Amino acid sequence: SDTELGTYPHYMIKEINEQPQVMRKIIKEYQDDNGDFKIDDAIIKQLNDADRLYIIAAGTSYHAGLIGKEYIEKWAGVPTEVHVASEFVYNTPLLSEKPLFIFISQSGETADSRAVLVDIKEKGYPALTITNVVGSTLSREADQTLILHAGPEIAVASTKAYVAQIAVLSIVAAVTARELGKKSDLNLMSELGKVTTAITSVIDDASTIEEIVKNFLETTRNAFFIGRTMDYYVGLEGALKLKEISYIQAEGFAGGELKHGTIALIEDGTPVFSLITQEKVNLNTRGNAQEVAARGANVCTIAMEGLEQEGDSYIIPRVDEMLTPLVSVVVYQLISYYAALHRGNDVDKPRNLAKSVTVE
Ligand code: G6P
């Protein structure tokens, strides 16, 4: 059944391996009879009525929200903000006239997000919850719900839910764009299909990624993740994943910010993961990687096919540039998994963490 380990040693690796099937399920669940993407009319109405979207989330779900904002703004042209729930509730920004609140939560039970939901409902604003759990608190208390269809996620470190969140957000953005009459060259349906194949190929190549862990993370106490635009957001998630289960101190930041402080931490052998999937910032991020390499950093470059250079450590298959997070994150998930495994940590139940945090 969905909640049994089967032949896998850990839930985390099981759930990483389930990601292609989660992608296929989402593509299927969000299709109408004509084979076009659809979402409920009531949700389309919510989106059409709003002048600004406020995405509220915590942890990994917050990182998915950062990617979702890019889709909604770039494809549908609707201004979107992404906020950490625990900050928003005590430091609410100035709101637009017609806000729509979108709660992203794997469990649908996170207390920080719920506190915002209770507050905005009292003020009479509309809410949409995107969650993996049918009937969860955030789903019941919002006006509308979109389901992630990722199946039960048992490992504390979130993997397939993040990929599902990004995929569903891409569909929401594409449908909104269509409803608003925006022209687009992107065939999201077929591009998500290519993404699914690319995720499978990264998973099949897990032994190469295990080698990366041996070369870059076996003895280190810290690690850095750099990238720009989409790759910056995935770096934040890569760093969080690594912290959560390997206990290696990790930080993700924008490649351009490196020189404004963090570079002081680079020592001989410090691992720096540099993600390259966006053509327009390829050379900028590579320049940042050179700056740290010159100071002794052990740079691991993960590049997308077509943007690679000699000496890169890992090449991910080519997919649409907006959709690369769905593939590149899988490399980081596997890096974290093997780093934790090699350190003898409890991969599925890391110390001090809970799967869902129901206190503020
Ligand atoms: C906890 C989990 C994280 C998760 C966060 C938000 O801290 O350990 O993995 O990202 O909660 O959870 P949610 O269920 O709201 O997505």
C-alpha cells in the first residue's frame, strides 16, 4: 500500500522515487475531457477577482511558493507575494484592494499558516489552500482547495510534495493565463511530460549522485548552495534539505550576494554547490563559482544539458527553463539523502523535527 516501505530502506528514498508517478498523476488529475488543463470554475473566479495574490507557507512549502510566484507573474501577469506564515501573522504588509490568499501546505495542519488563515477570514478575505491532505484543517477552513495528489508523505524531509506543489502551481498559473487571455508559446502539458522523463533519468542515475556526496560532503561541517533566479530558489531548498537530515550547516543564497559577506566563510575545501539551469545568468553564476574556487572552495557544478562546461560535476537533462526546479531539486534531494545515510543518521526521522508543526 501507499504507506508501506516495500523494498525501500527508507521512506525518503521511496518518496523521491515516486516523483515521476506523482507527476503523471497530477497531469492526469488536472486534465479535462479535451486534454486541456483545468481547475474548478470557483477557483478560476477567485483568481480572476483578485488584484494580487498572497502565498502563505512555511519551510519547504514556502520554497515551492517562491517558484509559484514566478509562474503566476510571468505567465498570468498577476502580482504575487510570497510570505513566511509566522512572519505574516505578526507583521502583515499593506494589502491590495482585492487580495486572494493561497495557503501552500503539504499537511494542511501547520499552525503558523492556520493563524494567518483565521486572521484573514475574520477580515473577510478569500482563501485557497493547496494541500496534499484531503479534509485537513487548512483545506476545511479555506473557501477552495487544490489537492497535490502526491500520496502520503511519511519521511519528515519533504520531497515529492515540493515537486507536486510546483507542478500544481504551474498548472494554476497556466490556467489563469489562459483565462485572462494571455498568449503563450509554452505547451505546459507536453513540457511537464518531458520533466517527468528527466526526473526519472536523475533517479536512475542515483549512484553518480552518491559519488558526488563522497567527493564533496563526506567530512565537511558546512556547505553552500548558490544560483540565480530559479536556481537560487532551488538552492534554498537544497540547503534546507541538507540541514534537515545530514545536520551539515548549509546556506543557500543568490550568487550575486556571495561577495557581500558570505564569501568570508570560504576556506580550503568548503563545498559549494552551483546550479546552472538558466541561460541568461549562466556566466554570472559561473563567475561567482570561480570567485569561491579561487579561495579554495570545492565547487560542485550542476548544469543543465546545453549549458554545461568541461569539469561540471553533474548534467541534468534539458527541460523548459521555467520548469527546471522540478528536476534540479531531485539532485539535491538525493545528495541530502546520501549525505545523511553516510553519516549514519536516521534519514526518515531527523532529530528535533516534526513532520507537521501544530504549534505557533
Ligand atoms: C515542518 C516540516 C517541513 C515542512 C513544514 C511546512 O517544519 O518538517 O518539512 O516543510 O513543516 O509543512 P506543511 O505541511 O505546511 O507543508
